[in-house]
Amino acid sequence: MNKSSNLDFYDKNEQHVNQIVSRFILVGNLVGPALIIGRALKIFHVVNYFVLVVFSICFLALSLFQILFSRKHPYSHATKYICLLSIEILVAFLSINPGLCMFMSYVIVPIFACMYFSKKCTVTMCSISYVVFVASIYIRSFHAIPPGLDYGLSSFSWFMAFSLGGTIEYFICTVLIYFVTKTTRETLDEQHRQSQKIQEMQSLTITGFANLVESKDSSTGEHVKRTSYYVSLICKKLRSLNYYSEELSDVEIDYMVKAAPLHDLGKINTPEKILSKTSHLTKEEFEIIKKHTITGEKMIETNLYNIEDKEYVKVAEDMALYHHEWWNGNGYPKGLSETDIPLAGRIMAAADVLDALLSARPYKNAFSLEDTMKIMKSLSGIQFDPKVIIAVESSSDDIREYLNEEKSHLN
């Protein structure tokens, strides 16, 4: 739903590929023990036991470091390079060992790099792999010709012959890998641009819905704009306090902020005389206005059914339907309580009342920020999720700054 969605895709893909590469590295830990067994069975006569044991221990330590680093810094771009270089070490070890013949395995790392859809990463790892590839051939050249045998080749001649042939093969493979990465990236970017156009059209439709509410009642129209800010503020504060952090991803927060203007959509069907009434509502009038939650949810379901991102639509429906539910179960329309109320509905409920208290309405004056905070706190555990109220209280300075900016714009 936003312009960062393409970056979100590549970030998610990077984390997914990191997991694939990590599993490959874990499997790579079997190489050392397998070679030790092969040496014991005299399959690899010239492989040194000591070298194999040292390699096995070092590679295990590297694998553990890579796993711990990726868990501690899951969003770090350094993770992919640590993963890829770990595989590079494994391949290099296998290639320089006498008795083993592995050269084209160096394209494994560029192939993994290709999966990140990053031209920079692909070029970097292809270059590193090539340098290590040539270095391994050079090291291997010292053991290429067994003592006492003369094939008419010096070690240097052997190195030049194999490095030249290997370079041609490596160049062909890496060029193909680079163009696969480049073409795939361009295709994905183009798909994103097309998707962005569709999303912009959808956003205009959603804005049009919100403007319909504003045309019914100017105070409600301004209200739906301000609540988007309060929803964003509450979500980010909850996450910083480590409340509901697993649910409040960047994408989920963006959904809530974009869906907030639709929470009162059902008021389009509410008579203007009720919306603008300055005195207390009668029981019958209150029953009518309560229907706006169900009406709003149905309107979103009916009119946004063709939006590709169904998760966004679900968030919008939850906000419209549940923003008048109470934590203690005394709200409407379903009478849900506590965490049975979707998180989007609980956050929207607090943002809705927060703005209602801070704003002037036909039937009341605006409350001060201090009095608003006291009222919100008094309703913690009754009308509102206590954790959400903690987030609201912790955001008082940001709210004050926002209100001052609003006043300056009006002046």
C-alpha cells in the first residue's frame, strides 16, 4: 500500500535467502567428518587428518557465529555477506585439498548471490569468488605434479593452463548469472511500478470514501484525518515498548494508518440530524448511530473486494467493525472483550476517543491534553487495552507537538 513496498519485498526476500544459505552452511558442516571417514577408508590417501579436524572445528565455529549474528541482526545487510563468505571458505578448502578435484564449485556462491536479486551483491561475490578461485588453483599447482613424474609441465605452466581454462568457464557462468539477476530485478521493478499505479488508484478510491464522510459532517471529516496520525503514533510506541511487537510489523502499521480514515465510513448512512445533534442522543438515536460499525464493515467488504492486498482489507474491516468494542466487553456491536477484540480495533478505539476528547464537537468543547490523558487513563482496563493506554500516555509530548502544529496551520 505504500512506496516502500518494493523495498519490503527485497528485504523479505533477503531474509528468506539468508535462511536457505544458513541451512546450506549447516549441511556443509558434514563435509569435514565425511572427509575424515573417507580418509580412514583410504578413499583420500593424501588428505591430512589434522587439516580435516582443524577445518571441521573452524567451520563449525563460523557456522555458529553466522547463526548467532543473523538472529541478533535479522535485518542487517551484512548477514548475506557473512553467509556467502562462509560458503566461499568451504568451497576454497575443498578446492585446495590434494586428492579432491573441485573447481567449478566456485559458481555456487555467485548462484546464491543471484537469489538476492541485487546486482551489487552479485558483482561483488562474483569478483571475490574469482579471486579465491585463481588463488586456489595457484596453491593447488604446488601439488599438481607428483614428485618423480615429468609431464613436461612446470607448476607455473600447470597453473596458467588451468587458470586460463577455468577463467573462461567461470566468466561464461558468471555473466549468465549476472544477466539473470539484472533481468529478474528489472522485471520485478517493472511489476512493482505497475502495482504501484493500481495501489495509487485504490488509495484515491479510499480517500474518496473518507471524503464522503467529511461531506456528511465536517468535524468527522477532520477527525478521520487526525486519527491516522494517532494510530501511527500508538502503533510505533507500542512496538518501542515491546508490546505486540510481533504483530506490529512495518507493513501492519502501514495498513492500520492507511485504513484509519475508513473507520467511520458507515456514518454515511447515519442521518445528519443525529451526527450534528448538540444535545444527548435518545435511546433510539443511539441505536441508529451504533449501526455505523456494521454498515462500515459491509461497505468496505463490498467496495474493496477487488483490492489485491486482502490483509489490508481485513485490517480496514476490523477497524470499522470493532472500534467501539470495550476491553471489559460492554462495547458494541459484538460485545467482545480483551484480546478477543482484534488489535487493529483496540488501537483504533483509543485513537478515536483520543481525538474526540481533544477536539471540539457540536455538543462539547475540546478538553486539554492533561485532562484528556486523565480520562484515557481512568478508562484503562475498562474501555481500553491497558497496554494501548500506556502507549498513549508515553506519547503525550508527541501529541502536544502535533496539536501545536495543527493550531499554527489554522492560524
